[in-house]
Amino acid sequence: QKEVEQNSGPLSVPEGAIASLNCTYSDRGSQSFFWYRQYSGKSPELIMSIYSNGDKEDGRFTAQLNKASQYVSLLIRDSQPSDSATYLCAVILGGTSYGKLTFGQGTILTVHP
Amino acid sequence: KAGVTQTPRYLIKTRGQQVTLSCSPISGHRSVSWYQQTPGQGLQFLFEYFSETQRNKGNFPGRFSGRQFSNSRSEMNVSTLELGDSALYLCASSPDRSHEQYFGPGTRLTVT
């Protein structure tokens, strides 16, 4: 089992729809979770961090964390063509793991007009 | 605030050579992490430095090394380059007492 797994893509949604991206992790002791967006040919950009169970909203983005199920998700409301990118789930596994993000393989999202 | 900067942005080297990559973190950030990104393996952690000390290391051979200077700038070195070292090398900096990491633009290394 991979330490961080994302739902297989690619994911294609129409403009204006909700895109749902999912991620599971293996280490029950993990405390810090992040979503990054990476456009083709660019570096990852941090879009959300979440540390507590529940939902965290930032504009059109909502991150959801369920530590009991070892599951974190990202919802993008009112998806726009500019949201088309690879979305990377990243986790700090275990209690303290200085500076080490463990990434999922990424989900390619395409938003079509 | 200026973002993370990396130099050079592109590099072509020959198998067997060595290479040094540089990273300047966001001002005030003392933690610098390095990652390798390839299409097959994705993003993999190399090492992390804080206040000139390596605090964490990934599963890479000893040919990969790094260091951090007193101004928090960091370098990574790869000796005896192999074809499989061709990748995008990313550094990220993090503020104290935060796990959030902010990435630089990366250095694209091609080994021929």
C-alpha cells in the first residue's frame, strides 16, 4: 500500500461544476495535510492546508479531513478552465517528520468550457 | 516578499559529472527542503535543512548531498551523475513552527 494515494484520474468536469479530489494516507498518526496545484511545466503551489477534522473553506476551495477514515479531500466549486492542472495531496506522516512532505501521485483535472 | 529562487533553471550535464544546485528561501524562512520530481516516481523527498543542520533525509544514495549556509541559502550536490538523475529538482522553504512549504520554480536537470 502506498503511503499517500489519490483517486485515479484524469478527472474531467464541465465549467461551473464541482470537482472532487480524494486522498487516503496510511499513517494514522499523521497530523498535517496539504493540497498543491501544479500547472504543466510549473512548480507546485500550495492552495490549502488542513490540520483538524472537518471542513476548511477558502474561496471556491474546501478541504475536508477525516482522520478516523484516514481520508482528505478537496472540493473545487464553480470550476473554471483555469483550474485545469494536476492536484497533489501531501502529508506529513507520523508525529514529527521535519520538512518531509509525502506526496500522492497527483490527479489531473481538466475543466472544459 | 520575494518567493523561493533557484539557480540555474536549466542544466545539461554528462553522465559521470557532478552538479551543484542553489536555493534561496523566502526571507525569514530557516527550513529548506529538497525534492526530486520525475514522471515515473512523482515527487520524492531528498533532505531538509534547518539552521545549517540536516534534520531529515530521504531514501536517496549518498551521491546526493546538501548543505545550508548561515543565511539559510541551501545547495544540493549530485556527484557521478547517472541518466536516471534527469529530473526537476525543487526546493521549498517553510516558516518556523509551520509545516507549510512554498516551492521555488525548480531546476530542470538533463543528464546525457
